[in-house]
Amino acid sequence: MNDKCGLLILLRLYGNLSPSLLFKWWKEDPSLSLTEEKSHPLKKLSSKSIDVGAIRKLAEKELPNVKRIIASYRENGISVIAISSPEYPPLLKTIHDPPPVLFLKGNKTLLYEKRLIGIVGTRNPSAYGENAASYFARALSKKEWTIVSGLAKGIDGHAHRETIRSKGRTIGVIAGGFNCIYPRENRLLAQQMAESHLLVSEHLPDAKPQKWHFPLRNRLISGLTEGVVVIQGKEKSGSLITAYQALEQGREVFAVPGSIFDENSKGPAGLIQEGAKLVASVDDILGELSGFQARYTESV
């Protein structure tokens, strides 16, 4: 662990600066210099008066403790990666608000697989929705795609389970920390994924999931992938939040059509009306993503 990684992880663990400010500082000055200057990036980026000298003293005092914390995480199977590290997922760096620090549990090599795709949808799917999730998870796994979803009840959990049954690879992006898996019904699934697949979080392991964590999580599902497949969801569902974030991030959005008499068809139908790709088979997805290249977006 180099000094820049150590400093980012230290300030994330101790909560001295917000994750957003940490990222903006790193982007403004990748060296993360702590020399005291009136024009220091932290003072320019924040409306508050940041005491750069105090941060430098904290770093000098606490960096050895951070190394011990990281070692204790490692003993529990948790890896910590800062955005300044070459191990940080390159695709995730292309979104405008990537987490400055990621927490990983499981096989972190899955982050560097060539092809990652998201599958998301309603927490209350119909039999049709479950069948569609099973089909796309199986078919994409057989084509060597790694399936990314949010470990939520419904379509997300179904996509993870079907991928595992198909001997594929899957990544679960969670809200909250690894020691507070939500929903409870997916804790065994999360344990299985932590052993043989991968869990990803931007929160400390003991962080309990809060309502605002879920839309944050959704941007990581899309940010890690080349595109997102939406299977069922109402007009204002979380899966649509993921879809719109995917569009903002320059990712492809695929919508699975459904019955006009089903409320859960309204979300995908609206996406299709707005230009999302209607997909009825895995070939519809593969043809669209054959030449994918991530596009950087501007920070806001």
C-alpha cells in the first residue's frame, strides 16, 4: 500500500472528509499533497475551512493504525482498494462520482473480467419476470459474461442464484457494509457469493444500510458494467434509477418488454420509449455491446 492509498483509506475510515470531497481532491491533485497553501485543493473544493495541517498530523499519527485495520480486515476476507490504486476497477473510474475507497469480499479478480453486465428489476417479480431473469442470467453466463446485481429481493437475487446454478460468475453490490447484509433472506446467498464470487461495497463493514445507500449502490452496479438489463419495474422503481444512471454514465440500457396489463411492465416500457434497446433474446444484447468502449463523463 503506497502513501496515497493509505491516506485515502485513512480519511475514509476516520470520516474526516466526505467520500465526494475525497474523490474530488484526488482528481484535482492525484499526489494528495498535504503542504499548507492558501490555494490547496481542499480549500478550493470545500465551502468549509479545511485545516490541511490537522489532516497532515492525523496522517503522520494514524497511518500505522490504518495498516493494522486493513490487516484485520484481510483476516476476515475483506480487501480495501483506494481509487489511486492500480487495482481499482478502471471502468468505475469513468463515472463522475466513483467511491474513493471500495471494500471487497470474495474473488476480487472478477472485477477485472473482460465483460461485466448488470441485471436488475423489481423486488416483486411475476413468474414471467423470474423466467426472464433466469434466461438472461444463464445465457449471458454461458457467453462468459460476469453478472452484476444488487443482492436485493426479487430479480436481483434471482439473477445471482441462476448465475451460480449455471456455473457462471456473479458480483453483488450491496448497500451498507458486509456485516449488515440486507435483506435478511439473502444472507446465505451473500455468504455463498463471498466464498466463491464477489461482494462489493463502498461502506465500512459495520455500516448499517440506510435508505440513501440504495441509490448510491445502483450507480455502482451500472458503473462496473458495460450495460444494464432491466427486467420488470414500476415507473419510479429502483431499477429505473439504475437505468437512468447507466445512461448518464454512457452505458447501454436494455429493457425486457412485458404485458401491457402489468404495472411492472411500465418501467421497461418507458425506457424503451426513451430509447433503451428492447431485448427479446441474448443476441439482442451481444450485438449491441460488441464494440463497447466506456465514455468518460464530466464531474458535477
